[in-house]
Amino acid sequence: SFAGWDLNRTYNFRCRYTSTNVTIWIDGTEIVNVEDCFHPGRFGFYNASQDNVTYADFSYQVASDFSIEHDSICLGDTARYSIFCDPSFQSPYASTSWDMGDGTTYNHPNEVEHIYTSPGVYNVSLEVEDVNGCTDQIIKTITVFDTLVGIGPDITHCENEINSQTLDATINAQDTYLWSTGETTPIITVNQTGIYDVITTNVVGCIAKDTVEVTFNPKPIADFSVNDTCFGDPNQFVDQSLSNGSSIDSWDWYFDNDMIVDDNTQNPSHTFPAMGTQNVGLIVSNNFNCYDTLYNNLEIFELPVANFTAAPVCLNDQIQFINSSSIGTGSITNWDWAFDDGGVSVLENPTHIYTSEGVYNVDLTVTSNHGCVDSYTSNATVFPLPQVDFSASTVCEYEITSFIDETTLSNAHTNNSITNWNWDFGDGNTSTQQNPQNNYVSANTFNVILEVTTNNNCVNTYNESVTVIAQPQADFLYNDTCYNEPVSFENTSVPNTGSIINQRWYFDADPIPDALSNNPTFVFPTVGTQNVVLIVENDAGCLDTVNQAVEVYDLPIASFNVNESCLNDNSIFNNLSSIPTGTIDTYLWNFGDGNASTLENPTHTYGSE
């Protein structure tokens, strides 16, 4: 309302006139606003209350306007735009230009019908021009709602991978929803396989429907068996996965924690390159592309390291095997020895005696507390013993006995040589020569021992009886004699063994025997000491020699003279006898008258002439 005019005052009057509205402002205050259907044309008025009112500085501008049948429509519906409230009105505009906001334009005087092909909010503009070339433009918006609701594509899940599925049909919060489940919220949650429908109705009555199929496929359960193994041994994996009503069609095995598939067979075998705890993964998937993952740990145990030493020995000596096997973690519980001659042992540090010389390939197999095994082969050397033997000549006492070493030594498997000979002749005498001699000074049977040592310090002995035969004892009896008289020799030799079978007599110092008989006689051709040699031999072939000096004396040369005398006078005999060697110690005088004397120079008185 307007209170009235004041006198002597200037007012700013503004009027807006359209087909559907008249609005008047006085000094910016709206005093009239009438909605109705007005015929197009010029607007006029008059002042009925006061006569002395002056109007000045009139101006006008074209005011464009239009109405929208519905400012919210469904996609596919017709949008209707009108300039006048009554379509029969004639347009006062020289021209009208419509822009539908989607690139479409129209030139019509009163109204436009338009169908939008896409949902959205469109800015619709109308520009008018009057006969004076004045223009005006107005823009209004229209909302085109989509008649589709989007729940999304069909959904497939693996059970246990996700337990429920959210279905979201939200378009506008003020819309209404009706699901095939009976729920009326824009978002629902389902956990069963099935086909789900939703019908949405927006505020302008647009109806949309969508359908989605939700499938929860069975998921396999990954499982496999593992066994702890020893380093270097293949580990056989056995798939024990459950299909749960599906078909398992792939197996991805992970052995080295690098997330790269190492094997895709169902039951693979794998040898791990390192010891310790190994994390093994298996991903199985089925024909629905559902998968499950399982990781299990297994242990790769350290191998023991077999080793031993054995010092070389001589045949028949006990060889000691020293175990030096080791293991980093765990312990060694078993030792299995094979000595290459059929002999075995389970001791940690066994001993063994070989019955033949040679180089033996000894195997040691050790087992850890986890059953891990390692083997080691090394040589056990058994040096041969010298096969000691010798020969000795059978001799007579006081003769030299020669010993010949006949020892043999094998070099079939190792290099061997004899370095020492130790002889014990059984009579207190010894020697270190290879082929020594010994002079036995008594007859007996002697136990001779030969000990032989090799370059590998292998020692063997051999003993043998050596008999020394007793010599005969040569001897004879004789008497010294005078020149040119025979000497009788009596052989008194003793054989000591058996009997005397030969005797040889030597009377003249030449090597030719002079007599072979047992008791010979011999006339020495010269006087003096005669060396008589007797060599006797017993039936064992032993000899003995005896030397004795036989004296052959010079003959004295008898001679004397006597003085002539008278009967009954003493005749004096003067002995003139001589001898070349020796002395004359016996005298025997025969005076021819039956008397005799033993004086050197006797006297005698004859009783007759």
C-alpha cells in the first residue's frame, strides 16, 4: 500500500509490466505487485487524487519474461516454455530468441516445446527486442531428471573374501526407493546370492528401475603338507587343498619370499638353496577365480660334514680311525664305517685290523639328530710286512757260516724297501749286514733270528735253526827216533761225530800226503825236528788237523884208542866218540874178554895176553 503523496516532493516512480505480473516501486519501495494474466501492450496510468502533479523524465526498457510449465521434468518429457499467459495473445515484440541451454535455439513469438536428450540442469534464456530496438534477456533453469537408476554391474564375490555386498541406488536424498527385498532405503546390504531389483521415484514422479545380480562363489581352502628336510634334498609338497564344491584349476607356489611364482604344478618338488626356516606359500584358485592363500614354515636342516683321519700302519697292526666330523647346528648321532674289506663299525672312533696289505677306500657315513647324512671316503694304508727268510751253509765248528738274506717285500700297492737287518746268531754274536758271516766256535744247534725293518718301519722276524757240526779231534802217538830208523805212528783221533773216514799224513812238508793209512811208519831221510801233520775227516765232512814235531836224532860216531900194556897192567881206554848234534850220554864198553864198562873213559886189566 501507499500512504499518499506529500506536497512539494519529488518521487522516483518505477513500474514493471509483464504478461503475468505488474510491480510498482516508489522510491525503491514496492507498493504494487499483482500476479495475473495481462494482455500485452503498453502500460498507462493516471493520478486521480491530485491535479497538480507533474510527471517528467520518463524512460522505459523492454522487460522479457517467460513461464516454464514444469521446472523439473523427467528425461523424455516435453519442456514447455510460454511468453504469455494466454497463447492467443499477440506478441508486441519485434523478435524473440530462445536458447534451450543444450545448444538448441528457437525463434517463436509466444511458446516453445522442447525434449532434452540428456539429464541435467539447463539454463534456458529468452531474448526479446521491441520495435524501438530495445532488448532484454532473462535466464531461467530447468532440471531434467534421469529415468535410470544405477546400482552398477552384476557383482561376483568369493565367499569368505567378502561376507556382504552394499547396493547403492542413491540419486537424490528426497527420492523414494523400493527394493525387491521390501526395503525402502537408498542403500541396502545383501549377503546371499540372488537378483536384486530397485524402483526409484523422484520428486517430480520420474520412475527408474535397475536390476543387479549378486553372486557369492565358493572359495577353495588352501592346504598342503610339508616335511622338514636336509639341505640339498628335494622337498616334495603334497597339495591338500579343499575345493568346496568348485574346481581348483591353478596352484601358485612361492618358495623364496620374492612374490614371484616358483612353480605352478599341483604337487611340486623343490630343493631349497639355503638352510634354516623357509616360508612356503601356496595360492590356489578355482574355476570362479576365487582363491585362498596359505603360508607354512619348514626347516632345512644343516648337513653334517663327514671327515676322519687314519695313520698308516703295518700289516697285522691295529689301525685307529679318528672321527673329525662336524655340524654347525644339531648333533651327530650315528657313525657308519665301511673298511673296504667287508668289515664295518658303528663306533665313533673305531679300530680295525686288516689281514692284507694295501690301500683301502674307507667310507664314513655320519647322520645328524635330524636324519641328515653326509659321507666321506679316504684311504687307509696298510704297509706290507717283509717276508723274512734266509739260508745258511751247514759248517763244521770253527768254520765261517755264511748267511744269505732271502727276504721279499711287496710293492704291489705302496713303495717299500728294506732299510735294516738285525741278526742274532744264537751264540751271542750279532750283525746288521744284509748277508753276514759268523764263526761258530763250538758245535751245537743255534737258533738264528733275523729281524727286518722296512722304510715304513714295518718289522718282521724269522728264526731258523743252524747246526754247527763238531770237528773230529786229530791226534796221534809216536816216538822220536834216530836217523835212518822207521817211526811208527798211531792214529788216536776222535771223530766226535760219526767216525773217521779219512786221514792224511804229511811227513815232508809238501802238500802231497805221504800216507793214508791209519797207523803208518815212516823213515825220515834227515835228522832233526820233523813236522808231522795229520788231517782227519769224519763222516760229516769235518776236518781237523794236528801238527806234532818228531825228532830224528844224529847217530854218534864211536871211536877210541887204548895204550898198549903188559899183561896185568891197566889198559887205558880213551873215548874219542863224537856226535854232530846233541850229546853222548851213554857208553857201553865191551872189552872182548867178557867184561864191560859204562864209563866214558874206562880202564881195564886183561888177565891173559
